Amino acid sequence: ERKSVAQIMRDKKKQTSLTLQWLEENYSICEGVCLPRCILYAHYLDFCRRETLEPACAATFGKTIRQKFPHLTTRRLGTRGHSKYHYYGIGIRETSQYYHSVYSGKGLTRFSGAKLKNEGGFTRKYSLSSKTGTLLPDFPNAEFLILPLTLSREKIETFIMMYKTHCQCILDTAINSNFEEIQNFLLHFWQGLPEHLLPLVDNDVVIDIICVCDSILYKVLTEVLIPSTMQEMPETLLCDIRNFAKHWESWISSALENLPEQLSDAKLPVARRFAQSLKRQTSFLHLAQVARPVLYDAELVNQMIDDVERIDLNSISSQVVCNQSDCDQDLELNTEFLKEFKEILRKQATVEAFTEWLDIVVEQRVIKPSKQNGKCFRKRAQDYLLKWSFFGARVMHNLTLNNATGFGKYYNSCR
């Protein structure tokens, strides 16, 4: 039966209304966040499938998004030849079913699911020289930006070009391991900014552009400085990267002296997250390097298994301040956790296998339950991390009281 024009218009209006409501429930204005356009459209297709609606084409859906979020802008991000259009200024709500699939990623670390490169029976140490010649992807193009009338597009274009050259210089210097020299580049750029460009860094739109550029630089720096596999790194390089991360925020802060306060307020949190990420990943790599030979020592592994079997879980659970049902549940989970841990030790598993196992633990204990009961992912993750930290501390205390020689040797090698 063919629908009348009036019926088609009513259906279209109803579908638009449902789509706007769906956008409201799943997305929100989020300054500084980019979301690939193709991902948002894929979410929309999933919504239409579940609601048995006829999906609109990508262009029509784009108009609906702008109806809901009129101040949204579009940016093309990514490496040359692989760039994608992104919506800038929109994020997925934590309560949305799409939140975990986009933001949590797969695995706890960038090493998750990776295998150690082995060439000719031995593993090669990671070297930054292999990254020589790495170029930054495209920065935002001033031509496609929606700018206030008070801003000169030509000046914005000049500034972005200068800033990309500055960022490329930082990247090249990091690849050459001349980390101390980077502080001079930061001071030279920000304190030597031409007078006719100074008003730009006092503008919120330009500051947003700078933060997007910083995020691009930090992503490439992370990919360059940290190997994608748990490849062995020279201890001197690990120390240099840790030292670089330790000073990065203070270097940025010093370079921005006497410049608009809102520029520092925007740049420093982004810099802080980058530095914290580098610290976490270098610590993880150091731990993996120390653990690898220990896990290949059959005698030491057997001693560690004996140490685990002597842990008094009832004693640990009795020290937790919680109601009885929660304590019983935690005891059951901790018992299962230690059982799995012993099984992996018995198999003389690699560091990579332990990483995959921890990914599964987090998936089962945090991510899946959050999807099922609707509890905020961040809150559940915080609760689990608190319990994990307490349990880990009590286990180490118990091992110390039991004079656990296996873990004692491993702990001393980690220091």
C-alpha cells in the first residue's frame, strides 16, 4: 500500500523527533573532543535497526545532528591518505551503550594483544633511530574552520603553519633522544611569538585549535617513544623518557609565562595527561622487562606458586569494611582470581599472556557488569580499582608475613 505525501511527511517528522531524542540521550557538547563522523553514523544505523526505522543517508543525518548541536564544527584529522572527517565538540555520554566501544578500547594498554617480535631466535632492542623521518599528520586546515569575523583567516593559517613546524621540530628532537633541547624550542617559540600574532593566543577558538594540534603531536610522540609490542628497551632510553615526562608540564608552564592565562589553563591539562601516559607506559615496560626472565625460571615460578597457595584469603577478607554479602562476593572473586593466576604461572606463560589475562579480568569485572546494570562505568572502575589496590596491598603483606622467598626475589629484581 502506497503512502500519501502527508503520511510520508508525518513519518519523517516522527523519525526526526526520535533521532533528536536519541542524540540527546547518547551525546553531549564536549569541548575539545573529536568523534569520527563515520562512527557516529554507524551508531545511528544501529539505532535505526533496533527501532525498525528506515535510516536516512549520511548527509541527511548530518543535518539532523546540526539541528541538535548547531555549534558543532567538522575537522579532517589523521595521517596523509588516511584522514577522516571528525565532529569537533561532541562526546558520547558515559551512560550511553556506545561509550565503552569507542572510549575504553580493547585492552588495558597499547601492548594488549601484541606479540613480541622475534627475529632469528633473539629479540631486538627497541631503538628510536628506526623512527627517523616520521612526519606529523595534517593539522587543522584554516580554510575549513568556522572562525569569528574578528579573526583573520590568513593569520590563523600562518600561525598553524608555524605551530606545525615547531611541533615537527619537537618530534625530530625526541627521535634523536635530545630531550633536554626540547625545553629551548618551547621557550623560543612561545616567548618569541611575533607581535602581530600575539592577539590570536588570547582567543578561545585559536586555543582550541592549539589543543587539537597538541593532541596530534602527543599521539605521534607516544607511538614513536613507546614500542607497540613489549619489546625490550635500553634502560638509558627508558630513564630519558621518564625524565622527559617528569619535566614536560613544567617546561610548558615556563614557556607560557606572561602569555594569556586561558592558554595555560587549556594546554597544561592536555600536557599533564600526555606526561602521565608516558610514565604509566614506561613503568609497564620496565616491569615487563624485569618479569620476563623471572617467568622463564621454572624453579622460581614453582616457588611463587607455593607462596600463592599459602595466602590466607579469609584473613584478608576479614579486614575489609563492608556488608557480609559484599565480603562473600569479594572472597569468591579473589579466590577465583588467585586460582587463575596460579594456573597461568604453572603454564610458564609469557608477559604477553599475563597482559591478555588482565584484560579479560577487567572486561568481566568492570566493563560487562557496567553494561548490564547501567552503573556508571567510571564509578564502577573506581570502585574496582580501590578494591584491587586494597587486595593487592594485603596480598603483599601476607606474602611478607609468610616470608615468601619466590616473590621476594622477584620484588628485589624490580627495584
